Amino acid sequence: MDEEGLSEADTTRLASERQRSVTPLPRYDWQLLRVRLHDVKVERLEQDKPPIPSEKRIGVRAEIEAGVAGKRLVGKLTVNIASPTEEAPKCQMQFTFEGSFGPRDPSVVVPGKAEIDARFAATVLVLLWPYAREFAHDLMRRMEVEARPLPTIDSLSILEEAPHLDS
């Protein structure tokens, strides 16, 4: 018996039941091998402009670019943020993270640029977005602007909705 009063058989049975009830994580076709901050542009805006309504205080626009580099795919996530508020300095920022991706299965042939599908674009978004969230929050905090976190994304639904490339 362990400290909770369960026998070893009960503990094994409970662990087995938990294992069956856990939703498996999505299997990405491409693994993220390297991430780098590609470029950054930040600008403080003039304070004497009229305040922007609260519903437009932070705007995010993400663009995804994909390309082929040798035996790897390269994906870029560019994020544009405008963060003006009445209480804090106003700023605009744009930054791009670049990810280098390799196939999960080494026997997979890397597709040409024309054959890169929406599923790869979804993978770029899902795997690079956490880096963008952390960088934006850290930069806003260091600039002493009102740091509002970027939203999280539902990676499971994004990957489920992304179409697959026909083989």
C-alpha cells in the first residue's frame, strides 16, 4: 500500500485510466528546429494626439510567410501592434520571428514553394505565436507602456481546420 492507501494494482489501474482519458497532443508534420528574431521596428508616438477609443487601444495584425531553404522550410510570423492609451506613452511596433522547420519523418520530401499548404502556415502560427506574445509583452513592459498581453490561440482548432495537402 502507498501513502494514499491504494494498493499497487489500484494505482496501476488508475494510471491506466488517466492515460486513456488524456487527449493526445497534435502531431505536427514539421518540427520547429530554430527560432530567431528577424527584425524589429518600434516607434514612440507623439503624446499630444487625441486619445484613441478603448476598443482600439491594441490592434494586432499577423502575417505568415513560408518558403523553402534546402532541406528545411522557413516560416515567418510578422506581428504589428499599435498600443496607444490615455494613461501611458503611445507606441507602434512591428517584429518578425523566423522559424526553421524540418520534417518530423526524415523520409519526407520537402515540398516546393508552390506546394506549401495552409497546414504549414497554421503550424508556423501555432509554434511561433508564443514567442511573439512573450516578446511583445516584455518590450511593452520595458518601454513602460501599458503592457497588454496578446491573446492566446486555440492551436487544436487551428490545426484541425487547416486543410491537408493532397499526397
